[in-house]
Amino acid sequence: MSKLIGTLTAGALALALSGFAYAADEPQPQGQPRAEQTQPGQPSDTAKREQEYQIALKRCESLSAPDKQKCVDAAKKKYGEM
């Protein structure tokens, strides 16, 4: 009976220690900023930028032809849509 208890104790100890060894093998990110997670109702940076670009283009619609083209070109340059 004591042989069985000794074997079971050694097996339990081996399993317990292997968990620590496995955790030590996983790489830990250091010095890397975590990616910002957006909330469900919050637009991402690219979606927000696209929305701002669309608003800038809508502002250009009420202008006359030469001013409108300058306004559209400025919006494209600002938001990198060219």
C-alpha cells in the first residue's frame, strides 16, 4: 500500500511541477504597448478618420466649382485619400 501512495504522490508532484515549467516556456511580451480595444459603440481610428474625411467632403459641396475643387484636394491631402 505504501508503494502505491508513493507512486501516486510522485505522479501528482510531477504533474504539478510540469504546469510551472509549461508556464515558464510561454513568451511574455515586454515593452510592447497593448493594442487599444474599442468599445462596441466606439468607432476605430480608421473608421473615425474616414468619417472625418466624409464630413470634410460634405463641407466642400456648397462651394463654387474652383473653390470646391481646392477644398476637395485639401481634404484628400489632409486625410491621405489621394
